[in-house]
Amino acid sequence: MKKHIVCFGDSNTHGYCAKTGGRFDEEQRWTCLLQKKLGDDYLILEEGLSGRTTCFSDPIFEERSGMDVIYSCLMSHEPVDLLVIMLGTNDTKERFSASAQCIALGLKQLVDKAAATRDCWAGGKVNILIVTPQNIDPKYQGTDVGPTMGRGCAEKSEMLAEEFRKIAELTGCRYLDGNKVITAPPNDVDFMHLTEEGHRQLAEALAEEIAEILA
């Protein structure tokens, strides 16, 4: 059987393209590129939703809390060999009033719930990789998304890497800081979504990380 890898995230996992307002295709999304790099012994399962948070319920959009769906997501894809979580960007929105430290605690809640979903894990082994998303550029405030994202998002996003690293260490998860492997800047439309080059760089880094984890 192939090794099942669930990629659980937000619009940057779904593949949102800020320049078109659509979705990057199967030749561009990091999840699809990851599938190609890892090969036929792996099955990459895309679970990206625009606006998804770690644990915060959005008063404007339905079903955005990762906590609400992680159980059914994992059970629908069992057996799961690895869960990759890349969230946090949406948690910085001003309407959630959450500090970077509180966002990290939300991530811990999500990780704990995923780990407690015992029947989903291949061989009963919990295996989670936390990925810090690329930082939001402060220029987002001058774009169309600035008013809905609110103030302070870029500043909070820059603090997530260290806070997420602490959570990974506390929970026994593997950890990757996306800012250290994605050198391409965010797009120049909303300054928070990955470019095509960013998708490629993330896929390359994850392919190496996952091959090591599942060796």
C-alpha cells in the first residue's frame, strides 16, 4: 500500500493564485509537485481550504476551524502515515484578537486532537509535521485584503516560527519553518499567498523532509 500523506492547510495548500483569483493547476501546486517528487510509493492527499484557522471559528465564513474537521478528515483518509499541518496565516486576522502565542496554543489543540484520533494512524504511529507558513509582508495593508485582514497580521506572522517550533518540540512533532526554505517573496497582489516559485521551493524542501521522516 502507498504511504498516505495528508496535507492539511489553508489557501496556500489549496493553491490560491492571487494574480488570477483562481487556483494554481496540477503542474504548479506544491502538493502536486510533492507527489511527483516523492513518486508512486506515496499518495498526497490535498486538504486545503481558504480561510482555515487552527481552532478559531470565523464569524463571517462557515466551517473554517481546523479543529471542527480534523477528526473526519483523518478518518476519511486512514491509514495515515503522515499529517502535514501548515496553518496560522488566517489566525492572525484582527477579528480573532489572537496573539502569536495564542495562535500557537490553537495549533497545539489541533495537534492534540489529531494525535488522539488513534484509529487513523498507520501502524498506530502518530506522525505529524508542522510547517510554519511564509510570513505576511507588511505591504498587505495597502491591498484589497487589508481591511478584512485587519491590523497587525504581518507582525504576528513573523512571530509564529519560534512559537510553532516550541509547540513541535512540546508535542513531539517534526518541524519545518517555511520561511527558511521559501526564498521567493510572496506575490505582489496581496503579499500573503505563495507564488508559483514559492510552491516549487516548498515542494522541494518537503520532499526531502518527508523522505527522511518516512524512510
